[in-house]
Amino acid sequence: MTPSHPRPYANPYDELAELADPEPDAWHAPDPAAGSGPERRPGGRDDFSDLTGAVRSDREREEWSPPSHRGRSRLAGVSLAVKLVVAALVGAVLLVAGDRLAVAYAERKTEERIQQSLHLAARPQVDIDGFPFLTQVLDKRIGQARVSVPDVAASKVSLSEVHATARNVHVVGDLPSSVQGAVVDRMDGDVLLSFEDLSRELGASQLTFSQAGPRDVKVAGTLPVAGREIRLQARARVGAEDGRKLSTVIGDMRLDVPGLFTYRPGRGPGAGLRLHPEAARRVASTAAQAKALFSVPAITQRLGLPESAIDRALSGEKELSRLTGSPLFLQRLSQVNLVDLVVDHPWLLEKAGIDPGLVDALLKLRPPALTDRLSFSYELPAAARDVRVREVAVERDGIRARLLGTGLAFGSTG
């Protein structure tokens, strides 16, 4: 056995390189001694296949580019039916918007025309009903329109509210801007005379008006007479007169001076001037005043006392004091109407502590003068000759009159 001789000294890294496995992806140049073909790797795949695959992959990456979507509509994938529905909806919205704009324009023009013709401080409110409005424009016929007018001057008072609903309005002219006139087949409405306005305009903050019944209004407050404030109470009955006028009939008026007298103007039961019990007591407080009272035959007759009782009272002060101090006598004296006696016997007022000038001023206030100050009658204007007052009612806030009109013409209809 031939002994092995150690290899000459070599680089230890070379020995490690010989012992290491070849890299799997490394390509080895062909060995001339082994032939001209490429060296094959385990598994039968030569190293040229990796090279050509890498070249082909690089060429494909250079030739590929992301797809372009420019020019394609986002709705390209939406069906035709959906597109038609969307188009129809958009068209409907535009038509509705245009129709509502036309209504708003027509309402504004009508409000301006009403404000100018009635000389109103505030613009009224007009609402045209019905849809579509444009078809009504073409037909020149409005199905229904509602009008609200605030604060309309009416003689001595103001109508705080005026509401009207016009039905089947025939328009003369071109809607919505060139309207010359209109004919209304039927109009229903109402007007309100508020108690607040009546108190301010008629009472000058001294009289107040309030509900006293379905057809009655209570008037209460003070009235200046001869430099003195006289309490006033009255009742007004409201109604419709000739279908054109809201009428008021003032009744049950009472002028009162506390502690002195009550004056009821007019004729009939209860009318006249009567002393309060306190004033009657002052008249009969002394024997001299009582004897002067019994010396007036008209008073003794109205007292309803028998002549024998009066004779006994005049014969002695004790009997006189007993008669004039009784509650029955004071009650009867308070019920005597003195309105036609104070002129000839002014001392009666003075004995009662009443200023004759005050009574004289009251007597000059005849019922027509007093009722005219409290009257709030209202007649429909001549322009509304075809409108009728059909019902009047007293409500909590005021007097409401229902109106009805047919065949109403406004503006130029020829």
C-alpha cells in the first residue's frame, strides 16, 4: 500500500470551496472535455432554460401597460330603462319647479294689485290652489284662490281680518303678468271687528268691548261729562241690515255717578234719573228738607204714599222722622224718576249733594248722540255690490260677519 503523501500546502479556502455544493441558480460554462452541450442540472433542466425565461419575462414587462379607461362613460354599464326613469324624474322635478315659480309670481302680482287698489299699509296674502298651475294659465281659469287682508279701514273702525275664498275665477288678460280683470263665480269670506280695535278706536282707551252673548256686545268704561268721569255701561245688539250692513242697536245704557245718581237715557221702564240710597238719605236727613220734599205733589204721587200718612208726618217731627227714616221710604225715594222734576226743583239736587250743572249736561246728551258715539256699524263698499252679509255672530275676540258673493267682477272684464 503506497503511503499517501500529504498535498502540498494550499489555501484552506480553496478546499472549502471544493467541498461546498454548487449554487442552484449558478450557470456553469460548458467544459470542453465533456462535450459541447450545456451542463445539465439535477432534474434534467439545463441552465439555458432559466436564461431564456428571464429574458422573456423582461420583454413582457416592457411590452405590458395598464389598460386605459379614458373616454368610457360611467353610465355605460347602466341599463337603458334606468336612464329613462332618471331622465323622466329630472324632467318632472323641473316642471314642478317651474310651475311653482309661476304660481309664486302670480300670487305676488295679485298681492301688489290688491294692496294698491285698497290702499293698504300691509301687503295681503294670496294663495292660489290647484296643480298644475300652468294648465290653469293656458285655460285662463283659476279653480280656487284664498285671500287674507289685514287691517282694512271701515268707516270709524278697522276690519282686523278679512278672509275670502274665490272659486272658479275667470281671468281676463294673460296670466300671470297681464291680468286686466277677473270674474268670480262664487266667493265665501268673513270679516272680523276685533274688540281690541273697537276699544282703541271708539273708546279712546276709556271704553272696552266684550262678548255678552251670541249676538250681544257689552260696553263698559267711563265717559267725560262736564269735567267729570261718568261710569258707562251699555249693551249693543249686532245684526245684518238689508244684507249689506253690519248694524248695531245700542240699548240698556246706564250712566252712573257712584253715591249720587244713575241716569238711563231714553224712554220706557227704567229710563230717567234716580237717586242712590245715600243721596236719598241726605235729602230726607232733616225735617226742613223732608217737608220741602213733601210739598211737591208730583213727588208724593210717585212715592205712592197715602195723603193721611203725609199729613201725619207734616203734623209733627216725630212722625216725620219715623216716616222718612224707614227703609221703605228710602227705597221708594230711590225709585222715583226725577228727570222731569230737577228742572223745576233744582234744590232737590243740591240737597242731595249733586251739581245741577252735571245733571244738565247729562240731560243734553240725548240717546242719538250717545248711541252714535258707541255705534260701530259697517256697510260694505259700493265696489262689492254683489256681496251680501249672511250671518253675524259675536265671538270671544270680536264680531265676525260671514260674506257671500256670486258673479263678482273685478277690474276690466269687457
